[in-house]
Amino acid sequence: MLRRLRTRSCTLVGVTVPVVLSFREFRAGLARVLDQIRRSPGAAVFVGSHRRAEAVLVSVEQYEALLEASERQRGGAGVGAGGGPGARPG
């Protein structure tokens, strides 16, 4: 039986530490993880081996917001400008 996925952050002494899913947990619970991301667009799911984060899954909306913030910070010449992974056909 699949155990409940731990995808929320935990707070210890005022420091928020994200829970990292193993790749096995991520694969086994992919539908639930995607549902969580859909329902909570600001959420992030960390995945990695040996509980060390190697990847982060975020919603498309969150990804685009991060790209826009990066572009603003870099003066408009940041990631996504000029056809990068976040660029949309115009």
C-alpha cells in the first residue's frame, strides 16, 4: 500500500524546511503531486535522492512569475527573453 506523500514544508524554530520526496515516492504519487500543484499554484514540490533536493516542481503560473521577476531584476534581458524555455510564441 502506498504511504501518504509528504509534500508540505515543516517549520522548526522559525525556519521552514521543505520536505523532499524521493524519486520513488514522486513517481508513485505523481497524480497526487500534480493535483496539489494545480490546487495550490504557489506550492513547490522538491524531489531528490537521499532526501537532498535535486529538482523542484512548480505550476506553470509560478514558473512564469519567476521568469518575469528574473527578467525585471535583470532589466528585461533575463531568462525567457529571446526564445528561451519560458518564451511564448508571439
